[in-house]
Amino acid sequence: MARGSKGEVTIKENEARGRWEVRITVGTDPVTGAQRRQLITGRTKAEVKAKLKAADRAMDEGRSPSVDKRTVRQFLEQWLDDDLPRTVSPMTVANYRNVVNLYIVPAIGSKRVATLTPGDVSKMLQGMAEAGKSANTQRLARSVLRRALRLAEQDGTVFRNVAAIADGVRVGAPEGRTLTVAQAKQLLDAVADDRMEAAYVVALTLGLRRGELLGLSWDDVDLEGDRPTITIVRALKRIPGAGLELSETKTKGSRRRIHLPAPAVAALRRHRKWIAEERLALGSSGPARVLGADLVFRSPIGTAYDPDNFRQDVYRLTLETFTPEHEKPKKRGDKWPTEYRWSPHELRHSAASLLIAQGVPLKVVSEVLGHSSIRITADVYGHLLDDAGIVAADAMTELLG
């Protein structure tokens, strides 16, 4: 009988995956010398026993046990359907599925997962670059594949994670635009006295993600103390096929308490009064809680503010604010010039850039943004640190003469 590293192997039931499994040692890796392990699975214990006997017979005859014959497409489909949903939110599964179907499968889907090489992954990334895909999109595709192959490595389907070994994606100039201080003030002037003014003030001063902003509850807002704060614990998202969902933020770094600057405090206090008046006008038809929370930002009828609708509202507002009068459409059917349209993500990007330009330490900026590590902040905004360094030098010159 085939043996593991510590004697007879044991067939066990993996209830989470609905499979029976056994792991056996089939030799050593010729490169690293590490034990090569193979996972044998089946829907029943008897099926696994039969496969185990076949593997044992093959090794007795000096042959290698049959390797996993699944293609990358087949492996990833099973991973997306059976394994990934147990560890992440439905929204993340949907996003990963898009990445798999759009970028990974077309490039390497027909290759066998057991014989995939680092060169195959590098060639996939090179093809994406040649097709004009951004560095961030390339990194996302590699990250998704690396996560899937980590499970294959643990199972013994592959002996090394080729996505982790492949050359990384070269990051060029930072992507995305940032509002200048003058543009930020112009945008806030444009939303003054608007029912969603507070949303734009909070977005521009704190750089919240769109879902975090729209998932903010009054229970998580403290405007009464000497140092008013908000606490980010959940996000509002649209789940394909399921509608709007309010769920906890994905990472520990995303869950954070942020001190509010004075403009945000004032805007939120005005907003709270405005919403109270709206509820009185709506009467009993206005829900007190939506999706289980007393949401700060809602639609005019008191329902959750759909993130897709908010994005369209940001597009409309920024086009009307920044498009020069002589370039605005003159008649119905004329198109707005898209270079004056800004997205919610660009507002977040602008908040981070403005904070760094004012000399705020990168660690603090990372905590405000809710990045999982300061390295992410440095990768995206490191090019701004030279300007921040000038601010620091000037401050020290003024202090010490």
C-alpha cells in the first residue's frame, strides 16, 4: 500500500468539499529535493480506495501515478464553484470569475494545470500588456491565478506555484488622475446645499471607497465628542443576481476608525438635519433601517443608495462642474467631453494625493484609506513623496532656521 511520510495513509472525508481524499508521497522534486505529494480524491471512499490501489500498483511497477489531467480552465471552474465561495464574499467570487474568463482562460485555459510553467504565466501577462491592459489588471490576473494554484499546491496537484514564480508585472507611471486643491474646492462649491453634499465632502476628505461611503451607518458616526469620528465596518455592494448587500469589509485594514476634519463634521451635521426633515415628510413610508442599518446616505425615497447610481451621479456632477461652457453640449444628442468626467475612485485617489501633498505621513494615509499594508500605499503614491519631502524640509528650515 502507498505510504505517506509517516506510515500508512488514511482516507479522510472533506465535508466542506463533499469529497473523500488521501494524500500520498510519489517521489522527490528533482530541483528542490522536496517530497512530491499527490492528492487523490473521489466522491466516495470506495472510489478513492480504487484509485489508491492503482497508484500503488503503478509505483510497484516503477511507473509514476497518473497526474491530474485537468486543464487550467477545468481546474479554475471547479475552484470558482466549489472552493473559493467558502472563503470570500459572493462579490469577490463574481469579480474573480470575470478575471478568469476574460484574461486567464483565453490565454492558458487549454493547458494542463499539472504541467503549467512560469513561462506560460509570463507569456499570458505579456499578451495582456500588448493588448493594452493596465499594470493593475495584469497584477490582478496573476494574483487570482496565484491564489487558485496555492490550493493546487496544497492538494498536491502541482508541486510549485508557477504564478508565484513567474516574473512580476512591471509597474510604470502611477495610474489615475487627482484633483488639484482648486478643483476639489470647485467641486465642493458645486454641491453646496445639495442633499448629497456630505457624501462628497466625506469622499474628498477621507478617501472612502464607494461601498464604504454608501454603507456608512449613523450608528458608526460620532459627531458629539471633542474629536468626532466615523468607524468603517461594512460596505454596500451590488451582488450580480442578488441585488444590494450590506456586508462587513473584507480585511482587517479596511475596518478602521477615522477622525473627521471640520468640513466633514459640519457637512454631516447638516446632512443629519436634512435627513430628519425628509423622514418627517415621508412619514410612515420612510424606512427607519435599510438592510439592517440606519444608513447615512440614502436615495430620496429612503432606500439604500445604489453604488451604480452614485457613480453615474458623480459622472454627471463632475461633467457639469468641470466642462468649460464653450464645450458643453448645445443641443440634445450632443455628447459631453469625457475628459472632464471623474469617477468615485478618482475622488478617493485625489484625497490620498492631497493628504500626502500636505505632508501627512504615508503610514497615516495608509490607515485612513484602509489599505492592508503601507506597501500598497507606497506603490500607488510613492511618486508623491518627493513633494512631501520638500514640505518636511521647509518645515524644519522654518523651525530651526
